[in-house]
Amino acid sequence: MINTVIVEGIVARESWRYGNDLFFRLACYRDSDVTAKAETGREEPDYVNVRLPGGAGGLFSAKKGMRVRVHGYLQSRDFTETLDEFLKKSKESVTLPEGINPKEIKIDRNTVEVIATRVVLEQTRKE
């Protein structure tokens, strides 16, 4: 079995830590010979979360706008969160029916992320 990933993109938000690991969100644009997103028909990025186990020893932090190439592998994981946590992350305004406590409702979810084994900062041309 082969599970190897190389993605290049632009850091879409500042990095964050969870436990000892460092995370950042990468906006990856498709090559020109790959079909554009069907929903829009135009060039838009695909987003992927990148996880650096051990946080790269504190030697690296991803800043929004940086262009990086990530070598690694895919990993999926299950997690549970409350409806309240989910709604806060969605940044949508939702009115729940009376008597519903979003802190008591748990949702089983799944995510796929790139586990980075190497991160290369790409040179960017100064405009």
C-alpha cells in the first residue's frame, strides 16, 4: 500500500496547537490541467489541514500567506464534539427549537488530514 502525499499551497490561517502538535490550514490550487471545481467552474482552492506531530520542536510556525510544500501521508480520525462546538466553528447564526441544549447533543465526526513529515518554505517573489 502507498500512502504518500505532496501538496503545495498557501497557508490560509495562522497555525494553532493541540496538545504537542502544530496544525495549519493549507489552500491548495489545482494544476491548470485538472478540472476546476464543478460547483463554481472557476479556480478555487481545496483546503486541507496539516498536522506536524511534536510541533516541529518549535522551529516552525505557519503564518498566513506563506507558501509551503508539505510531504507526508494521509490520516483519518474520528472525534466527538457537541453541537455547540460545531455551531461556534461554523460561524453561522442558527436558531434551535426551544428545549434543545446544544451543549448536550454530541456529534460523531471524521476528518482527514495530512501528517507532515517534511515542510519546505517556498521562495516567493517580491512584487
